[in-house]
Amino acid sequence: DSGVTQTPKHLITATGQRVTLRCSPRSGDLSVYWYQQSLDQGLQFLIQYYNGEERAKGNILERFSAQQFPDLHSELNLSSLELGDSALYFCASSVGGTFQGDTQYFGPGTRLTVL
Amino acid sequence: AQKITQTQPGMFVQEKEAVTLDCTYDTSDQSYGLFWYKQPSSGEMIFLIYQGSYDEQNATEGRYSLNFQKARKSANLVISASQLGDSAMYFCAMRGAVNFGNEKLTFGTGTRLTIIP
């Protein structure tokens, strides 16, 4: 158990819908990262938050947004869903310091299926 | 930009044998970190081992060791005395120079390891 929790574990929805994925980081970690794992794209970095502020953006679609709350949990919002958004979405957390050994620990993932 | 290459899509290894999973990387950064993660069929990503670019010794964590050859830009994972529970996907990942906002991991495509009893 990494200490990172993600809900829900599975999500099945229809095209055009909007969903929210939730993540709670490990105790003491200030950084939260979101990654998408799909068969065609592999593991891709989406976005990072540090202590409530957006810190880095990757290959995140405009239909996707995220935020980190004062209690440090984070939510990833996916809207106008398309079939190609079906993937495993991971949240990871780390202490968030700018040191090379800062390790990211991953949650169990949310498997999103868009029908 | 960082790039990770894992050239072995799949490997089959006899139980109790040692196995080496290959990883090569490309970066222009002088300082970087290399990580290995395990993804069992259940889907979670489990951190295994870390190697810093300035570390003089190869990292070890229990049965896992990292064969770091900086000049060759390779960071192979070695699993000693393999067990059935080692069957999983293994991902090599890299973090570039430590700068604000540059903390993301770049992953390879993974190697699926199957341990044969």
C-alpha cells in the first residue's frame, strides 16, 4: 500500500459526459501528479500541483482540468468525454522538494471506460 | 527533453533465475534520476528502486539492483532469484534536472516479465 488513495476504482460512463476523479496523497506529501495510461500512448504526465498551486502541465487536453484543495487532496475533472479518453488514470504524490531523489508514489488508479 | 527506451516487450524466465531488464535513456541534463516501477496485473504502480546520476554506487533494494552505466546511458534492473510474484510489467522512468516545475516522470514502454515455475 503506497498510502495514496484514489476513488473511484472503476468508472463507466457515456460519451459527452463529465466525471471527477479524486486523489488523496500520502501524509506529508505536498506534490500531486496525474498520469494517464492508455494502450496507444503509454504512461503520460498530465499535470502537477504543489501545495495547492499548479506547478507543471503536460499533455493535458483542454477538456480536462484539475485542482488541489487546501487539505491537499486533488481532483481531476474530465468533460465532454470521448471514446479515446478510456484509460487508467493514476495519481501520484511526493514530498515535492526540488531534490533528485524525490520519489513519486502511485495510487491504485481509476479505470475509466467511456462507452 | 528526456527519453526512455525499453527494447524488450516481453521476457520469460525460469523461477529462481536472475533476470535483467534493459533500459536506456537520453537526456542533455547533467543531473537526473532514474526509477523503476512494477505494475502487476492488478494495475497498481509499485516503486522499486531509484538511482541518481551522481550516485557512485549502484542502487540496491533487497532482490532488486540497478546496473547503472552512465557512459552508455543505461540503467538496467536486475532481479535476483526470481519468484512467481515477480510476474508483472516493469517500467523504467526518468526525472530530469531538478528545476521548479520539471519534476514529472518520463516513462518507457515497459517490459512484461513472466516467471515460469
